[in-house]
Amino acid sequence: MLRLEVKSTNLDVLVRTYFFFFAGAAFFFGGSAFFSFFAGAQHLPMMMPQENKPEPADKRFTSGQALALEWFICARTISSWHTPSEYAPWTEAFHLVKIERALISVSDKAGIVDFALALKEAGVEIISTGGTAAMLERAGVPTKNISEVTGWPEMLDGRVKTLHPVIHAGILARRDLPEQMRQLEKLKIKKIDMVVANLYPFKETVLKGAGFEEIIENIDIGGPSMIRAAAKNAEAVAVVTNPKRYPALLEEMRSSGGSIGAETLRALMLEAYRTTAVYDAMIARYLGDVLLGDLFPSTFAFGLDKAYDLRYGENPQQTAAFYTDPFSKGVSVGRSEKMWGKEISYNNILDLESALELLREFPLRPTAVVIKHTNPCGIASSDNLVDAFVTAYNVDPLAAYGCVIGLNREVDQATAEQISSHFVDCVIAPEYAPEAIAILEKKKNIRLLRTGAPIEHDVKPEFKMKKVKGGLLVQTADNKPLDPGTLRVVTKRAPTDEETKSMLFAWKVCKHVWSNAIIMAKDERVVGIGAGQMSRVDSSHIAGYKAKDEAKGAVMASDAFFPFRDGVDEAARVGITAVIQPGGSIRDAEVIQAADEHDIAMVFTGVRIFRH
């Protein structure tokens, strides 16, 4: 097969030289003829009407002026062509790296035997290390051991194998710099054209529950060094970190005479740096969890694994993917099993997360939450799950259409039958009884997720984060429970025990509703929710409107203080008997006076629970 082996720097000169030469020649000779004719024509009276007189000599083109003008235009035109953006696509299209020598050292050995065998059949010399070399030799793939190349044995129980100038010089030497190539030749170092490496299984070692010493021993040193070196010299070295790429690389080499093109080399480069970045971020994340250090360090690293691509983002015109934290503990959307239904959407994940966060507040009682656009439109606790669901759904059945449902007990047949009578997008629960699955699987568009564990607060809560342009906001989770003993009664009338119980229930819900948030509740159920309004009194209006007659005798929770008495006046208008709020307004006295006027009991928590 004919092989095209041209370095980009040489090809760059070749393309530019020939292109500009022929273009310039065409311009020159064609322009010469034109300008010569144009200039000479002014000296040929027989080509002009006899009655027209020639212009004065100082206004005519002489042959020399015409030629000078031609050269000026030619030079300006060629200089406008002579830009990287114009000729780079030509050079890049023909940039090929011939693979003659490969270094293979992998922890994940999936597919490596077939890949190495194909390389060997293509005439590639293979250098290998330790267990990789032994595996390839057993499979009949001849290799040169790394020690034969470096002249040094592997040492320190394998900690030092590839960390040697002979290896790194062979990878890092720039092929376009003659001086560097002369240095290799002088030191008898052969260049390495391909590095196939993946890293010690640090993440897997952590996840299997290994001890600290074993985890530290699984921090790779030589692998990241080789990968980064090869990626830095990506115009001359193919760096392969992902076994899934083996078939495509072999196909490209077969079709190009054993070479790899620029586009692939750069894709491999990017993948390599992402691989080492995430690897180091996971190490930093693990050590940050087990070693004492600053809660908010000067740099923040976070290694995530791509779980899957999503059909689209928040809207169909947006693209999206879901990434998961491999070291996250406890119940989460990413760790839940999808048991039935079509793929999960971006908005589903947000709503499922909201459902789980709210359910964590009620581990002791069977509880159901109904979520729309990350806000609850219904929640209730009861002695059994089916009653909790029916009550929660009926808080606002109009808003519940197409909802996400969260349940904190195993879904039984009775609950499944009730769910199946509505249009529901997703259900998430710890478990499902077989008869419940049989019922719900009849709903083609429903998605069923199983957490496989109780839904409760984590022993060590994770940070809460929000991405903003140019930065990341990081804060601790607001998981501190409200101690009833700290409630401060500020009105003439103290709340009854039943009102206090209802207020504590409403307070837990209020923490998970977008601010400004108002919750109206009775016993262990919400009756009205006012969410996300810019004015607190507007949220009070909405909650009362949603509650209707159920507001009479209910209690109210507010996520922040009332800036004016109007919110309390609205509560009294719909029949609220007790209010729980943080307090702290400069008009607290006015607000308390309004509560006393309406015989409403009011308690201050001293804690604000905004959600933005």
C-alpha cells in the first residue's frame, strides 16, 4: 500500500511554495500582458479616433509603472492568502503520524491482546511493562520489556518502571526540531509514536472499601506522567487511554498505511488530559473526605463520571448529559435503578432530586410527595402509604398532572392502583412489591426508579452547589433539624399542641419550596402552597387560594420574616390560626400586633430557610 508520510512542517512549506508560485506566476504573466497592452495602447494613435488627442505624458502609464503596479497588487493579494486560517486546513488534512513503535502499559486490560496483536501484524514494535508484558507474551504477542529499553530493572515493587529519560525523551522529542532529533540520535534513543496507557484503579479500590494504605498504593504515578507527556506532544504521538477506541484506531491505521491523522491525534490528546484531570480530582476528593483540612480549600476539584446522555436539556433546543459522583454515599437519583419506562429526562432528574430531598425530612412516617417543576404541589404523611399518597395528590390535583411522585416506603398494590389512575411521569421509592410493578408497567409512559435503601438524611451531608458564569457557589447542606424547645412564642396566645405539631410539619416542607415560600398545613398534610413569588404577601394569596376552605383552622409557615403585616392579615382572612416564621424584621412589632388582633398564635424560629 502506498503510504503518505509527510510532517506538517514540511508539507506546510511544500503547499505554500507551490501554491504561491503558480498563483503568482499566473498573476504575473496575465497581469503583464494586460498592463503592457494598457500602457502601450496610449502610445498607438492608430488604435484611437483621430480627433482624440493623447493625454499628457504625466497622466499616462509607462511600462515601468504598469509593471510596478502589477507587482504591488500581486504582493498584496498573495500576502492576504498567506494566513494560517487559509492554509492550515491543507496542512492538517495531510498531517499523518506513522506508528512504528508503541509503549503499552495498562491496568484495564480489556481488548488489549487483540489491539496489540493487530499492531504487531502491522509491523509496530511493542514495548511493555510488568503484568501487561506477561499477558501479551502468554497470548503470543512478542514485546520488548521496558527494562531492555531503559537498561534498568523495574524496582520498588513496580513503583518505578517507566519513569526514565529514555522513555520520556522518546515520547517528548519534537520531530519538527532537528536539534532535538539530533540529541535522540546522539544518545541512541528511539522515538515512541504511540502510548497506550490507563491508570491504576484508584476509584474502584475506594469503592470496594479498601483500607487507606491499599488506596494510596493504587495512586498511579508513571501512568499519568506518560499520558501527559504523550498528550503534550500530540502532533507526533498518539496517546490512547480509552480501550473503546482500539477498533477505530486500527481501522484508521489500516486505511492510511499504518498512520493516524491530526483530527484523531487531537481528540486523543483532549481525552488524555481529561482522564488525568478527573483521576487527580478523585484523589483530591477522597483525601479531602478522610483527612482533616479546610472546609473550603483554596482550590476545588471534583471528579465526575458520565452516566449517560439525555435526550435534551431543560428545553428541546438544549443538549445535556448526566454526570454522577462515584464517591457519593446514600440515596440519590444517580445511584437509583430505573426499573421501568423510557429514558430519564433532564427535568425528571431535577424533580426526582427535589422529591428525595423533601422525603428525607420524614423518615419515621409513611410519606408521599408530589413534585412539579421542583416544587411540591402536595405532601402528606399517614399510617399507611396509600392514604399518604391519596391525600398528597388531592392537595392540588390540577397541578399534579404529569408529576413526579416520591414515596418513602415500599410501593404496595393499593398504592400502585391509585398511582395508575393518574398521569404520572416518574415514581421513586425504596422498593416495589411484584404486584405493584405488574400494575405500573401497564403505563407506557411512566418511569419507575428504585433507591434500594431507606430515604433519610446522610450522616455526612454533601455540599450544595450552583454553577454561575465564571464560578461555582459551594455551601454546606441545611440539614439541621428544628428543635421544638427553641421556638419562641411572641404573641399573647401560645399555640396548642396540635398547632405546634402542624407548624413543625409545615416548617419542614417550607424549607424545600422556592422563596418566597408560604405553606399552609393541618396535622401531617399540606393544604396550600405559595411558591416562588417576589412578594411574600403574593405567596400568601396563592397559598390561601390553593387551600380554599381547608385553610380554615390550618397553620402557616413562612421561610423568612414578614416585612409587613399584610401577610398576617391575609392569613387571618382565610382562617389561619397559628404562624411559624423566623422573625427578625424591623417591623416585627407591627407583625406581632396584627397576629394579636386576629388571635393568631405566632412563634419565631430564629432561623431563615431561603431556597433560591
